[in-house]
Amino acid sequence: MYINPFFFLTASFAPPKELYPAWVTCACVFIAFGAVAVRLTLRNLQRAGVTCKARREIAYPNRA
């Protein structure tokens, strides 16, 4: 239940007094997974040697 991203949608149908513990736990797990995904993405980009300048050159090849 805690790693399900649709938990927030299904929880919206429950009374607010029954949401608190599960909602907070789900939000914390979801945020933690998001932070880990961002960190791993940045690490992989650094390991691949992709710099900000290289990304700009790929995105805008005709700029001087």
C-alpha cells in the first residue's frame, strides 16, 4: 500500500480522521523513492560525462 502512487487518489474517498497515519507514511515513502530516483539519475549523468555545456550543445546545436 505504501509504495502505491495511486494511494492518494483512493485515500481521498476516506474520512479525514482515518487518513492521518497511513497518509503520512505513504507520502514519506513516495518522497523518499523520488529523492533516490533523482540522486541516481544525477549520478548516472555524471558518470556518463554529460555536463551542462554538453546538454546545451545537444539541445541547441546551431547556437554560437
